[in-house]
Amino acid sequence: MQSDQITTDFPAVFPLRGHRTHEVCGPGAAGFAAACFAAVEGPVLWAVEDWRQDGLNPVALSEFRDPGQLLTARCKTQTDVLAVAEEGLRDGALGLVVAEISQPIGLTEGRRLQLAATAGKTPGLLIVPEGMGSNAAETRWRCAPYFDRQDSTLLRWSLIKNKKGTLADWVVRWDVASRRIIVVSKVRE
């Protein structure tokens, strides 16, 4: 990886633009959400359906930010997750709202979340299954591990939908000391 491949367009898309909702998919989606958790001020709401067996790990999240700033909501249905997310976005008291969903959402639900994010001036992030997503989302990211013999901590973040610009891929890593994402390189075409 060469440093001349680093571009200045990453700061235009990350941290996520406020007042909008975004989506992320892929095996690195939870790590992406954790990096978003670290990039905002104020408390963060993370809503999931209660049938999910996996949970958030406060010890792991402490490498990103104080887990005391995280509010979790375990909801009975996806409809409840979306309702909690919408209220959290509209309230304006949160730094970020994360919602994990398991089924596709329609344009109406996506648009309601966008309007709530605009009203509350809060960014929203939906963790969606691969291949799903709403047309209302501002951006959609695919996140996965990136193989490198010298560094097993690398991730490939692909911007696969962007209403305000072009699509791109970056190889990134989380820097624990500075608590921020470091762009290692832009992925070559």
C-alpha cells in the first residue's frame, strides 16, 4: 500500500453526515457502528430486536469510547426498533442512533427516519443485512476484514451508495490510542 493513494475524500463521508440516516452491511458492520459511536459527541442509542442472541460487549466498546455513553433498547419487533430509532432521532438529545434490522424496510419507513434525523439534527445508522437497504438512506457502506500478512487489524470500508458524491473503497484500521479511524490507503481500481 502506497501513501500516494490516500485521498482527501474520506473526510467528506466519515464521520457520517449529521441530520441524515445511513446504512452499513457486511461482517464488519458492528465495528463500523462502533467507530461511529466513537466519532460523535453525546449519548448514543443502539436499538435491536430482543430475539438476537448476540449483544453489545461493553469491554470491547470501551476501546472506542466510554460505554457509559451508550443506551441500549431491546425491542420486541423490527417495527418497534424503527419506532424507537425514529423517536431517538427526532428528540435531538443524542449524538447518534444505531438500529439493527433483520428485514428490508420500505421507502415510507426510510423516509420517516430521514425526516426524524433532520428534525432532531441527529445522524442515524441502520445495520442492515447484505443486499438490503432503503432508497432513502444518504449513504450505504459495506465493511469487511481486509487480508494483509503484516497487519491483521485492517478493514475494507466500501461506500456502495452515496447520494452526495462518488463511490469508493478504503483500507482502514482502528487506532486505539487516538480512538479514531486511520485511512491506510484508498483501494485501487
